[in-house]
Amino acid sequence: MIFIVMLIGCIIGAIAGMNAPLIPYTYSGYLAIAIIAALDSVFGGITSVLKGNFDLKIFVTGFFGNAILSILLTYLGQKLNVDIYLAAIVVFVGRMFTNLSIIRRYYLDKWANRKVVAKAEAIVEANGEEKKED
């Protein structure tokens, strides 16, 4: 169910993105860091769904909270003439890769277990047929 909602959200986002106006260069840094923060929350949400401890309130507050905090850090950094947003990018991208590796391992383990179970079922079936022939 969650995956269907995420798929619908991605489709709506893609359609809205194709019809959206061009973002001015002055705001593109803010948008980029907000997108990275939002993607970090999405990957964290997928990871928590796979682990079985997803909470919608935590996801929504983290999604918007991370995006707003990253935008504020970018704004503060520009006012101080310091690239503070780079620290946020390093943290968010690092967490995204960590969550992506958890997701990858989950599906690889699931795929490997499915192959092991299928092989075991084939062996049991073959042994059952041998006993019938005796």
C-alpha cells in the first residue's frame, strides 16, 4: 500500500515537474539542498517500512523539517559568506547512501532466501518422487 502511494506521488511529482516554470539561479541552491533533504527523508521512510517501524508523523515532520532546516542553513551560509550548505549535503547524502545500502541488502537477502527455499522445495519434491518409485 505504501509503495503504491509513493509511486503515485512520484508520478504526480514528475508531471508537476514537467509543467513547472524554470527556477531562477538565485533560488536554485535553496531548491537543490531542499530536494536532497527531502530525498534523505524518503529513503529513511522506505528503510523504516522495510524494518517494520514506519510512523507517518515522524516521516512528515522529518520530511518538512529537514527541508526547512537545510534551506535555513543555506540562507545563513550565504549571509555569512560561508558554504554551510556543504555540511548539510555531506550529511544528507551520507545518510541516503546508508539507507540505500540497507534497502539493497534487504532485497538481496529476500531474493537469495527465495532461491534457497525454491531449491530446498525442489530437493524435497525429488526425494518424494524417489520414495514413490521404490
